Amino acid sequence: MKKNLTCVACPLGCSITVELDDQGQILSVTGNTCKRGDAYARTEMTNPTRSLTSTVKVEGGRHPVVPVKSAAPVPKSMLFDCMKEINKVVVKAPVHIGDTIIENILGTGVAIVATNDC
């Protein structure tokens, strides 16, 4: 079986073809022009991950929310569950860029951090 992907690892956006055997094991990756494309395709086929951005409610700040992001990509299958957890959080001002808002979201080992001051 073959899967076609558009690589997002760099600005080139290569069209990558991943060939899989009957058990879903990767046989080959073609079409990438750099090593990052090969790594992206292999990860996308075995354990897709995404960076997560959102906002968290703030009490007593200049703004009602502060933007946050995941410090590392989280499993794609957990994005909606992570968002539910983030939406439960309310922090007290002041909040600073880089502050950890959630230490280890849903046991992923990934922190949710503030990306602005409030």
C-alpha cells in the first residue's frame, strides 16, 4: 500500500510517498529532498504528533486570557483531550512568557507554557 503526504518539515512542501507492507511497516520513503522529510514521513505514519496552541483564562490580569503552547509536540490522537484539560485551567496574574501552566499534560511528559505576559 502507498500513502501520499505533503511534507511540512521545511518550506519546500515535498510530495512524499510512503510504501507500507501488509502489516503497516514502512518499506520505503521517496520524494523527500532532505532528511527532515524522511523523518517527518516516518513519524507521521507511525506516531503522528502536533504542536498545540491555545489560550488559558486569567484572573486579575490586563487581559482575560493568555496564549499558551505545548513545549513539544503531543500525540495527534490526544489533541482534543489536551484541549479539554487546558480549558479547565484558570491562572492568577501575573503570568510571564515561559511560565509553565500545566506541567505534564495528560501524562505525555509535555508542558503547556505561556507565550506572552499578562
